Amino acid sequence: MSRKKNCRRTPAEQAIHEEAVRLRKMTDKQLVEQFHRAADSSMAPKGHQVPQEPSENPGQENTRSSLERLLTALSEGKCKGIKGATVYKLTKFASEMGLL
């Protein structure tokens, strides 16, 4: 499949491409921090202060399964630029944090 030219991309496709490039350029530490920020912000309601430490709550199993699905998809290579070593580090870090 040939590459799509920039002039033919929609604004939404351009925004997604720019975000993907930004993520691919991150170091492992930056990637893990971004991952945790995204996970914390997706769990909190809009306008709500995000707690620093994850608390034990009934919705934690849903979050855990979402995290496991994400790590499984990453290990299967569904996200370009994230290889097995990075997924291993993320999984190990999540286990150490008690998220898995």
C-alpha cells in the first residue's frame, strides 16, 4: 500500500499522524508517564481532580481489564513503533505499581 500524501490527508488524519509521530519520538520514561496520565485522566470524570495514588474501588477490575487489553494489543504489534521490549517494560512497571 502506498503512502498517503500530506496534502490529501484530512485535518483529523493529520492530527492523528502528528500525535503518533510525537509518541514514537518519546523515550521509554516519557512514554510510561504519558501512558499513566492518559489512564488517570480517562478514569476521572470531567472537571474532577485526578488523585495521585490509585485507590481501591469497585471499577478497578474494569480498569485492570482495559490495561490488560491495551498491553496485549501492544504486544501483538498493533501499534507501530512499540516493540516487545517496550511492552515488557510497561508490563513490568504496571505490575510493580500494582495495576496488574
